[in-house]
Amino acid sequence: MTGPRIRLYRPEDRAALFDVCVRTGLDGGDARGVYADEDLLPAVFLAPYLDLEPELAFVLDRGDGVAVGYLVGTADTPAFAGRLRREYLPRVAGRFPAPPDPPTTPSEEMLTVLHAPEGMVRPEVAGYPAHLHIDLLPGHQRGGHGRALMTAYLAALAERAVPGVHLVMPSANRLARVFYDRLGFHDLGVEHPSVTYLARAVDAG
Ligand SMILES: CC(C)(COP(=O)(O)OP(=O)(O)OC[C@H]1O[C@@H](n2cnc3c(N)ncnc32)[C@H](O)[C@@H]1OP(=O)(O)O)[C@@H](O)C(=O)NCCC(=O)NCCS
């Protein structure tokens, strides 16, 4: 087995990446058991990116072909939200239907996010059209792989002349905030009770 390396996503990584998403989906910790359908979290925060923008889906391969982490993203959030509405949602709405309004359970709250992709498009992020999600399995954190995934993603955005990138993170995930601060992200100051919007220029730092 060779050492860990960053590579592009392959369809055979899908189940492993779904597992990474669930095991890191509760403010950076294990979300198993939180949602009625274990695939709901990946259906919101991972699968749309794998399906719609696989050329910006980077994985951490532990060295034997097994994916143990990922950074997924889009270069163009408004275009991505449109494709999510037109192409992705019709494919998954049978398994993940629109919830009642207002939602009352964690699963219904997550389904609300899934069915409102237009919520990604906000004036505060207009100068940072790309956005991303990054997660590594616990045994592969703090080894420089998050920084390496971000470097690969930023280089791909620079090639596409994308000026900036943002992300939305649970404010409770304080360790992730330390990571993003180290990587040059700043707080956009969006007022929200539970999430924080961060951003950085693509060519800065
Ligand atoms: C957050 C995460 C992606 C960071 O990736 P990582 O591989 O652990 O981070 P790296 O080892 O590349 O660290 C990069 C820098 O951030 C700092 N950093 C990362 N995690 C840190 C932590 N928990 N505490 C303090 N500093 C931290 C490192 O010290 C490093 O600084 P340096 O390179 O300037 O010395 C990863 O830990 C993870 O997947 N966590 C669980 C899921 C999660 O929270 N995802 C984010 C959801 S918003």
C-alpha cells in the first residue's frame, strides 16, 4: 500500500463517501442515528456535488484505493442551485419527499434544506461564487490532508478563473472554524442562529 493521496472522485467511491458524510455530519462528529434514513445527509450535502460537478469532487485515498475523505464543491453556486432544482431533485424526491411546513423533526428540517436549493443564493456570497463541503474520517484528520484537499480545489477554481469561494458551517463546529481560519477564510457576518458563512478569495494566500 502506498501513502495517502488526493485524487478525483470515482463512482466506486460513492458508498465510502456516504459513510464519511454520516460519520462527520453532526457538527464534525458522528451523525449515525440522527436521521430516519441514513442516506438523507449525503443526499443533501454530498451526492448532488458528486452527480452534478464530479470534476470538482476530490477524495483522500488512503493509499489502497479506499476513500476516507472528500472535498466536494461547485464553481458557480447559482448555476448549481438551478441544476439541483431541475436535474437532481426530480431524481431523489421519491425517496426524499418535501416535508410538512414547518418541519418538526431533524429529518424534516434536512428535507426542507434539500427542497430549497435557491436558499444557497444570497447577496452576501455573490463575490464568492464557488462553495464547498469537506469531511475526513476521524482517523485521517489533523494530518495535513484537509489542507491538501483545499489546495487541490482552489487550484481547480483558479484554473476556471473563479474569484472566490464560500462555505456554510454549523457555528457549533469550533474545530472546523480553526481549520478554516488557518486556511484564510473570513466571516461574512451573515446573521443566522446556527450557521456561519465564511469566504476567501481564490488567489489569495
Ligand atoms: C475540519 C477538517 C476538514 C480539517 O482537515 P484536517 O486534515 O484535519 O486539517 P489539516 O491537518 O490539514 O490542518 C490544516 C491546518 O488547520 C489546523 N487545524 C485543523 N484542525 C484543527 C483542530 N482541530 N484544532 C486546531 N487546529 C486545527 C492545523 O493545525 C493546520 O494548521 P497549519 O497547516 O497552519 O499548521 C477535518 O478535521 C474534518 O474532516 N473534521 C470533521 C468533519 C468536519 O468538521 N468538517 C467540516 C464541516 S463544516
